[in-house]
Amino acid sequence: MNTRQYGAEAELFTANWLERKGYKILDRNFFMRGGEIDIVAQIDDTITFVEVRSWDRIFWDGGTPLETINKMKIGHIIKTALYYIQKKRICLQSYNIRFDVAGLIKNDAGAFEIDYIESAFDADGY
């Protein structure tokens, strides 16, 4: 399985996991020049932009894929989210906006383990 297929599998797992938690998936792989949002989901009056990071445990035992999200990546996510809000004409007075991250690692049995962090960062300072 190549990296792109592995990432797509992790994003699908995360989207299904979110749906089981009561989220509605609004979009997946929303792309603009300079950025991409893996998952846009809604629960109640909150729209969540979710960054999914994954790797096989063999890649780096003891680490976490969440460590790969740096300041530059956060900037791209926020910029893309703002474009999404504008393009979809989302009224910011009606919704809360949140940035979450999902870190997935395949365990020895081949199943994903998820580390999900709500409000992992915000748009302040960008």
C-alpha cells in the first residue's frame, strides 16, 4: 500500500469514527491552491476542520503522527478553512469553528488506533 492509499484509508476511518460520534461529514479532501482540509464535519452548531495524520507503527515506534503538524502546516489549514468558509458562505454568527487533529497508528493486528484532539489549535495569530 502506498502513502496516498494509506492516508485515504486513515481519513475514511476517521470520517466513519466521527459519524459514530454524531458528526455529519460535510466535505472530505477540500482542496485549494496551497492547502487541503482532510475532513470538514459538523456537530450541533460547531463546524470542525479535521487534519488526519497517520503512519504505520513500524515507521517510528514510540512517536506519534501528531508530532508532524508544525506551524507552517497549521497556517495552511487555517488559510484553507477560511477559504472554505467564504466559498460555502458559512455565517460565522451561526456556527462555532474548531480545528481538530486525528493521529492514527496501525497496531500489530493491523487496526487503527486513534488519538483525537478537539480544539488542537486556533486561528489566533494567523
